[in-house]
Amino acid sequence: MKAIIRNILLACVITMFAFFGAVARKHKKAEMTEAQRTEARKETLTCLAVAFIACGACAWRCNVLYKRLNEEREYQRRFNDYSRNTAYRRHY
């Protein structure tokens, strides 16, 4: 469970910095040339892409971790059931 929380927090930090990078740059239309505007758009789209990729990777990784936790819980439940049943049979 700690791994899922760490994964979510890491994705939040990455996404936050990417969004800051996307919106923090001041675009003054009068002072910028066409090439600078194009480069600014590319930077903004790159930052947004990084944010969305971070969110997607976080969702995928949390899903993988959640499935692994469920498999471990199921294995532990089966092991406990087996241990109880065999101890009961040995005792009686």
C-alpha cells in the first residue's frame, strides 16, 4: 500500500512541475517572433504531454501494484485456510 501512495505522490509532483512549466512562461505577443511563438507552443505541449504521461504511468503502475497485492492476499488466505484445516485434522 505504501508503494501505491508513493507512486501517486511522485506522479503529483511530476505533474505539478510539468503544469507549472506549461503555464508559467510569459508569452508577450508583441515582442516574440514567429519562431519564438512556435518554440513556446512546442514547450507548452511538451510539458502537457509529460504531465499526461506521468498520470497515465501512475494509473498503470497503481493497477499493477493493486493486482499484486490482491494476489498476495488471496495466497495468504488460502495458506491460512490450509493451515487451519490441516492442524484441525491432526488434532482430532
